[in-house]
Amino acid sequence: MSIVNKLAREELIDMVPYQSARRLFSSCEKSGEKRVWLNANEAPGTGKYQISSENINRYPDFQPDNLLNAYSNYCGLNRSQILATRGADEGIELIIRSFCKAYQDNILICPPTYGMYAISAENHGAGIIKVPLQNNMLDFDGLKAQVGKVKVIFLCSPGNPTGNLLPKAEIIQAIELFKDSAIVVVDEAYVEYTGEFSPEETSTELLKSHDNVIVLRTLSKAFALAGLRCGFTLASKEIIALLSKIIAPYPISAPVAEIASKALSSDLDIMKQHVQSCKQTKASLATWLSEQNWCSEVFASDANFVLFRCISHNEKTRIFDLLVSNNILIRDQSKQLQLENCLRISIGSEAEIVAFKNILTTVNG
């Protein structure tokens, strides 16, 4: 037995890590061929930013002023209610570590949903209770049965990989249901793509009236800054103070803070233009998919991707493999609960979506 297997926590030895887009497919181009990345919900295009190297030899501030001020102005919350993190994923880990005792407490998830909630819980030794969605909506009978049994509830809205926005009334109902027993985390990674996006329409408004709410945000999607790894945890100042006790000493590098601050202030119009372009391309793609004889269902989406179901396992595999062989990468979601034969495609550039369509016309040929 190796020293690793001898000393490591035994449940980690056989644990399967989260299969991110870059783990499934290396970002290195094979044989000089360019790949079309439509499997990670990234924004298309390239950003053009210049940064100062004046203080690169110094540690950054724990929570950079320029970044927190910029996000405070953007989301309408006080700085004391904001914690900048290395992507929203770090926020997920901090929440579980802060509220769940290892091997004693549980989180609750509503599959199909984002895989990192369960992975982060496993890493910490927290239990995972599942209350599956019903027609992409919350199952309140199932949730009521878990009151008092869980410490943290993760609600993804808009959902990933389903793409739909949970009704605000349902989110409020869930928060009220667990108001005395659990923290309700609303993951709003894709919120900028929703039709009614404004501070009043998101769950940040609920922070004023409920002390058991946390909202997760990111700059990876609509702001097209996935490579920066910059996210935000929004909550009461008491919760932020608690999370601040266990986060790394310097979670946000100075260059990241500088670029992110610019994107959140002077470049907001660029983000809004990208969102509008994405919505138009998404609507056209959804219509095209619904017309294909190998597609049996196109899911409604309030995000920057479209989930669709193929008519059979064989057809799903044939389409996926055909795309991969032509260096077009999308995401196979068919192992998720309720998503048999489902594939998910990110909304890339118009040229990338055209390439996707052109390859798949051969399926019908």
C-alpha cells in the first residue's frame, strides 16, 4: 500500500473529482487543429485589458478596495455584505466549511444541478441529501421532509444544466421553510442572462428581509472573464464576517482585481451587448434544434447555453462523437438525473454556432 493510500482520508481514495470541461478535454490543441469550445458555458471572443505591474511584488489587499467598490455599485449592496472569491466555486466551499461539521451535517441539492455542490461536500465530509426537481421546479413536499436534517440548501437559478430560472416565489418559500434551521444559497452565476435582470429581480433583494440567505455571483459568464476566476458571495455582514475567517489570506490577485474592476465600471456596456447578442443567437439555435429529427426536446433557457434531448442513446452518442471528431466540443449531460440522452451546448460566437450546425446537417444527410 502506498503512503498516500495509507494516510489519506479513505473516502477520497475512490472519489471521482468534478469533471470540468478542461479535465474532459485538454485545452491544448491537438495536432495543430483548433477546437471550438462549446462545453463550458464560457463567453465567446477575447478581452483586451492592460494592467499595471507597479505593485506586482507586493501582496494584494485581502479584499481589494477597487474591486469591492465596483461590485458594491453594481449589485447595490454595502461592501460589508460582499466577499470576493476565486470564482463562485470558492464561495461554495467556504459556505460548506463554515456551516457543516464534517461527518455530522448535511447539505441539500436539487438535481439535476451543478456538480460542485456535491463534490465540495464530499471533500469536506458533509453528507448530501437530494430532493430532485419536478419539471424543473422545486419539490416542496420533498423539501419539507428535510427540515431540521440539513444545514445548507443549494438552489441554482438559472439552473445548470437545465437553464431555467426558478420562480422568485418558490425561492422565497424555500427560504421561509428553512428560516430557523438552514442557510439557503441561491447560485446566480447566469443571472445577467435572464430577461428581467435588475437588482430588484434577483435574490439579493431578499438579503434585506431574511438572514439565512446567501447569493453567489461570478464574472465568468456574462462578463466573459472565466480565466480570471473572480466571484462574489453576497450575504449579511455577519455571514461575510464568518466566511472571512476561513478564506485564504490573499484570495484575489492585484491583476485580477484591476481587470475585474474595469469590467464592472467602464465596461458594463460591453457586458450588456454580449448578453443581447447571446440571447439572439440562443433563440435562433433553439429554433434550429427543435426542427431536427434527431432532437426530441429543447429546454427553455435563461442562461448562456441550451440543453436538448436526443431521440435515443445511439443518436445522442452519434451526434456527440461526430462533433468531437470535428473538434467541436459540447457537454454530455445524460448521466444526470432526469436528463437521459441530453446534451448541452454553450452559446459561442455566431461563426462557432454555424460550424456546429454545418457538422450536424450530415446527421440528416
